[in-house]
Amino acid sequence: MRILVIGSGGREHAIIWKLLRDDPSLEVFCAPGNGGIGQIAQNVPIEPTQAGILSRFAIDNGVDFTVVGPEAALAAGIVDEFRAKGLKIFGPSQNAARLESSKDFAKKFMKKYGVPTAGFETFDRLEDAISYIKSVKYPIFIKADGLAAGKGAIGCKNEAEAAETLSEVMQSRKFGDSGAKVVIEECMEGREATLMVFADGETFLPMAGAHDYKRIFDGDLGGNTGGMGSVSPSPRLTDEITGICLEKIVKPTFEGLKREGISYTGVLYFELMLTADGPKVIEYNCRFGDPETEAVLPRLKTDLLSVFAACAEGRLAGMSLEWADDACVCVMLVSGGYPDEYRKGHEISGLDGDFGEDTQVFHAGTAGKNGKIITNGGRVICVSALGPDAGAAREKAYAEAEKIGFEGMFYRKDIAN
């Protein structure tokens, strides 16, 4: 059976690793892939947003099933393109993916269907936004409406910071056209957690909980990143809190989608703030989280392709997921300077080391060059380790991470602490 995975990060490496662990006979392509993925699958030099070229590749190469990793491909309508050509694919339609591709759409959807979230206002004119921030209670968050690689939410402690941020986002276009419109929302207090669910248009099936660490420095200090590490299960998502989330957040979301005439298939990611008033949604993501995937999939005992197929074919009802009792902790090794300016092209050492049986090294931003693996992004390597509890998994992940090195390498020291 031939599988095509779209994407080039640690999330896609983890998906491919899991698919091949379940069934080593699979033939897997990845577009465009990375240095590590190329060691277990065939990289294809096609960008994720080139939907027409990718569908032609799938047809010409007899691909049986396609899995979409990154949000940009979903926002560009790759699922619609594949379905129109009769190709099986895992992921939501372009219309459904607006839950992630437009913060404005998502916030108005939550308000309409009673999904608890922070208070907000939306602006597409800089002068109107500047006027509004004079009357709000600080701190606030200013968020680019469109996709910004996980970096489009900026916290502001006072009016001066807010005005500067609005100018950077709306006028200087720090995030390109994604910042033509902004959402300004109140700052929620609490602890973050992640709940991802599989969906087939009618049924949803929750995965094991997780939480990630978005800030660049220990203690959740510094700028936002795509994620510096994660842990699963999340001690923050107790059975009681998870039940509340399913009843008050997940269920109303899917009921609202049906009312809107949107059949949602794939993964829906709920980024949650666990407040004193109960769980609230920070934002939706319409795909697997990264790096949460690298902590969740190593714990999944159920065959992953069977779940993907059930979602795509509307057969999720009655299915269940089996999870390992072990905890998993992943630590992201990043380039010096990330999430701002950083250099690429540094050789990575230690990747051929003797890693423990319960440790997986997932490549995020790497490339192959002259038989060597080099850095090719901000987030470079994700080290995921299993252990009987989070403490043991954490200790193992950090011990294994120390075997790897590249110029300027940096990582947080407090993941799952």
C-alpha cells in the first residue's frame, strides 16, 4: 500500500514513524520531507500548498491514501482538490479549516455556538484598533487573523506595547497579509492544555491529553515559538476536566459545525486555558499539533492508518483507541536565535548514537547534504522518550538530547518539570 504524507516537520516524521511501526510493508512518500524522513521514506520535492501538482503525483504514482500535516496546505484547499479527483485523503476541507486559518471566523463561531473563550473584538483598520486599545483592561493579546506559524499571538502589557504591535502587524505586515485583520482579546489566566480529537463528519474520538511549552525560555519567558516541547498525558487534564471539555467545548463545536453545514473530517485540536471559571478555548487548530504529536503518537497502540481510514470513510463510530500506560516527554532542539533570526546549514552530530529503546529522534528542520544531516530550520530535532511516569520520561529525554549537537543549539531545560 502506498501512502503520501504532506509536510516537512517533526509532526510528519512522527506520523510516518508510527505508520511504518504499525506496518513496515507500507511504501511511504513525503512531500517535501526532511533529512530524517528521507531515511525511512521517499522525499518528494513538492511544496505542501501545490495541491494540483500533489494530486497529479498521487495519481501517477498509485498513492492509495494521503495524510495532510501542515495547516497551510489545508487552508489552500488540498483536501478539496484530492476529493474532487476521487483520491482518499485525511484532513478537513478548506471551508472547515477556516477554524484555524481565520481567527476572526473561529472567534465568531465560538461566540455563536456558546463555546467558552476569551472576550474579543476584530479590526481591519489600524486607526480603529488604536482607538479601541485606549479603553481596554491590560494585559491583552493581539492576534493576526491568518496563519502565522504559531507566532501570530502577541501579549501586550500596556497601551504603548499594544500600539507598537498593531503597527508592526497591520502596517508593517510582520506576518504578511495574515495581519491585514487582527483579533484583540482579553488575557485569560490559568494553565494551558491540549486536547486533540479524530473526527469523521459525524463522530469524534478524543486522543490522550497533552500540553506543550510555547515560550522560548525556561519559566515560560520570552517570545512565542511553534513549541519547545510537550508531555503526554497532561496532568492538567484530569478525567473530570476532560469530561467538562468534551461536554462544554468539543460537543458544542461539532454541533455548531453541523449547523453551519460543515462536515469536519480529520483532527481538530483544542488549545485550552484551564481558568478559575472552567476550561476555555484559546484557539482551534485543524491538524495534529506540533510538538504534541511527537508526545502523543509514541503512546498510541492502535493502528494509526486504520484510524485515518475510518475518519476519511465515516467509520469512526464504535472505534476505540488504546494507549500505553507510559508517559512521553519530548524536547525540541532549536537553532540559536530562534524564533527570530537564525542560521541554517550547520552539521548535526550524534544522530547515529545509541539511543534507548524507548527514545525516538524526530527531525523537524533538517536536510541531507553530501551524506550528512544539517540544520534547515528554527526547530531542528525533537527527542521523544517514554517512561513509567513523566519524571522518568523527562530524565530520559534530556539524557538522550545531550548526545546530539550542532552550532548554536539551544533547548529549554524545564519541559515537564
